[in-house]
Amino acid sequence: MTPWEQEAWREEALGWAERELAARGLRRTGQRRVRLRPWSVLVRVPVEGRDAAWFKASPPASAFEAALNDALARWVPEYVLKPLAVDADRGWSLLPDGGPLFRDVLDSPRGPVDPRAWEEPLRQYAGMQRALLPYTERIELLGVPGARTASLPETFDRIVDMNTALEPTRLKALRELRPRLAEWCEELAGVGIPDTLDHSDLHDGQLFAPAPGRFTFFDWGDAAVAHPFCSFLVPARFARERFGPEVLPRLRDAYLEPWEGEGRTTAELRSALSLAWRLGAIGRACSWGRLFPGASGSAGAPGDAESAHWLLELLTEPPL
């Protein structure tokens, strides 16, 4: 269930997109294409004389994405799309086309089959996170949810207690894990790298590859203010699935390269990344609560089964 089912909402949203295009001297031509998910409404709008524009509506819990898109385009323009328009109050964004998806480049017969393909995107993404460190408090003021390292144990308690999909034995195992989880958080915080923006779902369909060696990061609806290293979990899992586990050490070191210096040893950084791999599952579990009202789940509350899956990842030893 999404707002797209409401005729008045459709007319208002599409009318806003058309007016914003017209204000920039652009005109829709051809048929729109619509993709509906419990966590977004996405409309491809063909535009005369140029690549398509994309309208996105986020659910209330991810409505911050529109304002975040706008802010990131000002703070780190070399890493993100510059929106054509945003309506921060309604969680609407109108974005330009970003070029080929990194996933499509990887899948192309002429694309990179080199297991090192993820290294440069991760290096650039880490550089963006470092550039955003001065803006962390302003990111929170935009409404981006907090999953700060110091408060992760309390966040864990809340989402475990609210989850209706966890079996009793699994629930018991997670609650018994709580003291160790608090120790992991203390150890991670002790490395001294501040919390900042965590994309939280940086798979190969969440970045564009518009030119060789250049990458653009988008789709911030699952984002949180968290330890930056938590971002490594999702891309590493996708790269491991595509290329095998032997790629992980190289990807780890590529991601950590921009974080070197300031008195931190390579061993400390690698240890911190291993902790964040595990703790990043909490952010993923939280993000499954950000669905449109009325979205249905297979069991229990919407998103609870997916959230439970990620919570149970905390019981698995990281592969690094």
C-alpha cells in the first residue's frame, strides 16, 4: 500500500513534478513509468531534449530524504545528484538522471569482471563520509534518524522488544548477546572516529557510474547518523556474493584508506571495521520500519520479518 492508490495524491504529486520541470524550461514527453514499493513511489518522467527526470516520494519515516538530497548537493556536490527540486515537507524529490547504475556496469558483458571493481567506489564513498564529518549535527536536524554508536545498545533494546517475528529461542539469544553488544560499541567508539552519515543500504543498485572512475551515490531513505564504518556491511556482502570471499580484505583496505592517519594503526582500523560489520545490522533492522502506512507484512508488523533477519546477523561472526 502506497499513496499512489489515492487519485488526489497522484494528481498532486505529478502536477508538482510537471510544474517544477516547467519552471526550469523543461517539458515532459512520452509515457511515465511508475515503480511502487512499500518504502517508495518512483516515477520516471521522460523529458524533451534530455535524459529523464525521476520523481520520488518517501514514506513519513524517510521523508527527511528530500531535504538530505538538497543538503548533500550543497555540501558534497561531487559525490551526489543535484536535485531539480525538493519538497521537504512532503518528502518529495525531483532528480535528474544519474547515468548507468553500477550494477548494470558490472552486469555488462564488457563491464569489469575484476574483483577490484568495488574498491574505487568504496574509497570515494569513504572520502565523502569524511567530508561530511563537520555536518553531522546539521544532518540530524534534517530529521535523519540517529543510530549513534553510544546509543546503539538502547536502539537494540527497542527494536528487539518491538519485533513480533522473532521466535522465542532467537529472542533469548539476542537478549543474552546484549552485554557483549555494549562492549563492542564501547570498543568501536574508543577508536575515536566520530559518527556521521551512514547510507545503510549501499548495494550496487544505489550508485551510478556515469564515467570511468566516477561514482555518484543516491537513495538515502535508509540513512542514519551512525558510525561511518557501518556502511561497509552491505556493499561488502554484495561484492562477496558476486566475486567470492577472497575480495573482502582488499575492499576493507580500500574503504579504510581515507581514514588512515591521525595516530590510528592499520590493525585498529581493521578491528573497528570488523566490529562495525556486526553492528551495522542494527541500522539495517531499523530501516525496515520505514514503510508507508498501510503496507502489509507476511507475518506480524510490516517489515518485522526483514528486521528480524538483520537482528539475527548479530549472532554471526564477521568474515573479517
